[in-house]
Amino acid sequence: MTIAVGPAKQLRFKKETSWGTAAGTSGGQLLRRVTSDIDLSKDTYESAEITSTYQVTDFRHGMRKVGGTIKGELSPGAYSAFVGSALRRDFSTVTASTGLSLTFAGTGPTYTVSRGTSGSFLTDGWKVGMVVRVTVGTGANANNLNKNLLITSLVAGTATVIPGGNGTLTAEGPIASCTMQPTGKLTYVPASGHTNDSYTIEHWFSDVSQDEYFTGCKIGSLDLNLPPTGMATIDIGVMGKDITTGTSAYFTSPSAATTTGVLAAVNGVLQVNGTTVGIVTGLSIKVDGGMTTGAVVGSNYTPDVFPGRVKVSGQLSAYFQDATMRDLFVNETTFAINAVFYTGSSATADFVAITLPACKAGGATKSDGEQGLQLTMPFTALYNSSGGSGISSEATTIWIQDSQAA
């Protein structure tokens, strides 16, 4: 007798054209996972009728619904489709700035990259927290090309940057005919034009030839956890409509799963309120889409999975060193969190960058004992109404840049 085992199970998905109608069988995508417990559940009703038998006379099934969590290790490109759906905007590129005359200056760990008198980084759509690269420059020092550069401060003509992988830049310039562009693609919770994506998600148990695919699946939440040691993780909350079962796989010849490296918080940069912080012991971020299902007479299916407001919250923990982080809570200061995490120490490593441009702390408690004392600061991210076009921050609660987003 064959019993299903985890390594033989495959997780596949494809975006639907119409909610609750299974996506076509071709063009699916295999997805990496730690676990996926998506499954069908039903409301149940027990009869309250009293009879002379002193026993329950009936038990019925009611509303059918799908739910569960896909748990994974955060990796560039692997979960970008679901991240974009949770934020309700597809990932998109930022147009390259070309024909620039650039001057590189500084001695590290921060440097400045300044452009000539024409044009503006701000009107080009760049933001603090983005990771960019200079890819072309006539006679440029090779040390200044094709390297991840995290923007930590930005005005029209100058970007202050930190190279990835503890790298350095070489002072020189002006260098003519340069091209500079944010790497990969970005998404954020928009102020309008929100998407409302749904997916068909499949569990194919290849060793026992059993198939389950779930329709009408929407991404209800994201939980990102970046510990000081170990791999960064992502939990993707799913809510959907129904299940279909069979004995053969639904998606035919799905695309292979991504193979990019897994992120670790030790490889990256974290800034709080514009200052690089080296004492943070943990960062977690939750995106909650407030999704709900409904019940109707005459059907045991929800008519839709209804989106609510996108709420973003999280928690920072750090060694208690001075008043800086504590007083963000004491003084009810609005602050930004900018973070980028790389797959390794290479200056061109893949990455995921996360920016929350307007946060408020909800506490600042401190531990005690014979150890380094830690401050724990829960926070709520707010809509950044002061950001937008031509400004160094985005008009959003959260935005995410992924070097390998599709």
C-alpha cells in the first residue's frame, strides 16, 4: 500500500480569468513551499430537535469554502504573483534613466551619485528605499557599474546610496552617457485601480495519483518574518470557493519552480527613520486584506471572496541602546522603515526590498535579565498621503521591490 509523502506532492497555481472558474489547464506554475495546508471546509449544523429517543436525529453540511496557508522561505521571484495580488497591484518596472552625466563621490559606507543639470531622479519616478544599478557609462570605473545601490536619501539631482554586499564605489566623474535603473520590478498598495486577482491552486499527490484543485482562491494575507538568524519566511493566507478532485494532475506541463536563493536577514540593510540600524534583532510585517466570505439562500457556495481594507502592521525588536527608537513611541513620531535583504554577499545578489513610508509605534516594551536588553516595538503602517509623483516617497502603506519579479 502506497501512502502519500510530502516530497511527492506538488503545489501548482495559475491566475483565473473569472473568479471561481478554473484557470485553463496549460500554463500553470510550480511553486516552492515549506508546507501548504489549503483545504475544503464546510459549515455544519446539528439538529436541535428533541425526541423520545434522547438522541440526535440529523446532522447536515452547509457552506463550502476553501482556506489555508502556504508557508515558504522568502526568495526573489518565487512568490511575486501572490505578493502583487495581496497588495492589489501587479509588479511593474521603473523606466531606466539614460544619457546621464554622473559623478560618484564619498568614502563609504554611503556614497552620492549626482547627475548633471538636466532631468531629475524624482520626476523619473525613483524613491527612497529603491535598489538601483548603473549599467552603462562611457569610460566608467568598473567598480561603479552593475552593482546594487540602495537609495537612502534622494533629491532631484543626487541619490545617496549604500552598495550591496559591503561593496564600495570609486569617486569619479562626471561620466557621460550613463544608464541607471531600479532593478527588477516594484509593486505597492495603490490609491486607485486596485486589482482583484483570484487563482486556481492545485495539490497533486503524484505518488498516490490523487489530485485536488481549489478555485476562486484569493490572497487574504501575507506574513513576512525576518529573524536575526535563519531564513526569512513568508506565510500566504488563502481564501477560496471550492475543491475539485481527480486521479490525474489538472495543470499540464506546468513551468518549473524558481531556483533563486533564499533571503537571510544577515545579508541586508535596515533603516528606521532614515538611520541605518545595526542592533535590530527581528522584523516582522503582516499585510491583512480584510477578506470575507458570504452566505446566500439556495447555494452552498460564497458568491465571492470580498476584499476589505489593506492593513499593514508589524513588530521591530532591537537591543536597547539609547532613546532613539523608544522615543518614536513616546513622542508618537511618524517614521519610515526601509529594508533590503539579499540572497548573498555579492554586489549583484538578488534581493527583495520593502519600504513602509509612514509608520507609528504602538508600544516600546523592554526585556530584563542577565542578557542584552531588548526593546520590542509593534507598529502600524499608515497611508503616506504626502508621497506620490515627483516626491521621494510613494503614496502608499507599503511597497515592495523584487529583483526577479515576473
